[in-house]
Amino acid sequence: MRVLLVVLVAIVAFAACGSDGAEGAQEATGVVLAVDARSLTDVRSFTLKTQDETLEIRIDPHGDYSFPPSHLRNHALSGQPVRVELDERGGDLFATEMEDA
């Protein structure tokens, strides 16, 4: 009985640790409606229109992007969709990965 209890506690602890970092993670694909930047290369955020909603997404400076965030302007002009991995932090969405869709 004690062994079963120890195993159950270990499983619950492992599950709690595993879900902690992924709780706010999600993925979105859509078209870029607007880009907020301080300069041509210093992009701070962008607006993504998915099939279901419009999202305000901040740029994570440590993200893994297949193109520089400034390339989002080209997507806004062309209408070519992007796929974005997102992480929710303090109520804001941050792009952690981006690529052409």
C-alpha cells in the first residue's frame, strides 16, 4: 500500500511539473494585419488574423524565427500567412517561433 501511495505521489508531481511550462503554449496560423515597430528592424509586436480571432502578439527577442521579425511587413503586404508558436505570459501572447505557412 505504501509503494502504491509513493508511486501515485510521484506521478502527480511529474504531471504537475510537465504541464507547468506548457500551460500557455499554443499555435496560430493567419495573416498579418499590422506590424508595430520602433524602426525598420526593431519590431515589437504584430496583429495576426486567424480563421477564428484577431491576436495581438509580442515578439520574444529570444524566439526561434525562420525569418527576421521585420519580414512580417512583407507578410502584411502580400497576405501570405505565417505560423506562430505562442506562449502566454502575464496575459500577453509572445511569439516563440515563426515560419511561413
